[in-house]
Amino acid sequence: VPETPTVSAPEPTPEPTPEPPDEPEQNILIAYFTWADNTHVEDPSSVDPTIDAPSSASILPPGDTARLAGWIQKEVGGDLHSIITEEAYSSDYDACLDRAIEEHDGGIRPALSSSVSNMEDYDIVFLGFPNWWYSCPMAILTFIEENDLSGKTIVPFCAHGTGGLAASLRDINAALPDDCTVLEEFHVYRSEVRSAQPDLIAWLDGLDL
């Protein structure tokens, strides 16, 4: 009698290893104020873009903080938003400084012509500004007060002159909701902005985003 062949049971199909869940996407806004977007120059050709002085290169687009904002977007993505006032500032340095002093000393919040309609969609807000009269431009405080930044991560960045950051971070922190998380800022002297991209990238790499 021929032997009945032995039939091996099929190997069980292994259960697929579940893939780890994707990290939730962080929605990023890069909001910034720059003089170049908030003034008007009658004759741009009269301005020498090679001179790193507050009354020349910084009034031609892109402004210093706009340049930094563009590099940030290139590295981390997100949406750019230029903070623009309803009333433009003079392109004359002394006249602009006089208005900056008046707004600072009077606690004036200049009205904005730009707005963010979907602020609730963002988790991280990069906030860029120059140092104006030993603080941030008052338009930055208008922006903070007009938008609900509760619970968001705020990342300041600044292009400044010899005054450094001065009281800008103190004034920004005082205006922010208490439950914001404020990360380490990036700041650079205005004459060094154009060579600051490697330092900015190193700073971004070190942030806990």
C-alpha cells in the first residue's frame, strides 16, 4: 500500500508590523516687520544697495528681517506674512526715528493694513523685527494684540544695530499670552545679515520644534 504523502501545513503569514504614527505636522507662520515694506522710496535708483547703513540698504526690498524670514521659510517651510502699517513710515532715517520714538514713548499701537485670517491654524509663529528705539517696532505689539497667540510657540528673530536686542524681548514677552512658549531668539547685526545664513541655519537646527 503506498504511503500517504505528508502534507506540511502552510506557514502562518506573519502579522504586518504596524508603522509608527506620523508625527503631527506643525503649521508654521513666519511673521515679520521690515522697514522696506513699510515705506516708499520715490527713486530707488538713488539708493546705493551696497552701503550697509540704516538710511540706505534697509529701505529697499528685501529688508533685513524679510531676508532672514525667507531663509527661515526655506529651511522649515511655513507661510510668510509681512506686518504692514496703514500709515507708511518715512524713508528718511531721522524722520522715521522720530516717529518710532513717538510711538514707543506714547505706547502707540499703529494700525495695520495686513492681517492673518487663519491664525488658529498655526502652532508655531516666528516673529521677526528690527530694533527700533531700544525695543521692537510698535507694530509688532499691534500684531500680538490683534491675534490670538494663546498656546502657540513663538520664535523671535531680530536684525539690529549697535543697541542689540535692548528691551525688545522684554516688551514682546510682556505682550504675549502667559501660555505661549518662547524659544531662543536669533539676532544679528544689520551689516552682517547678508552673511548670516549659516548661523541662522545652525540656530534653526538647535531649536526644539
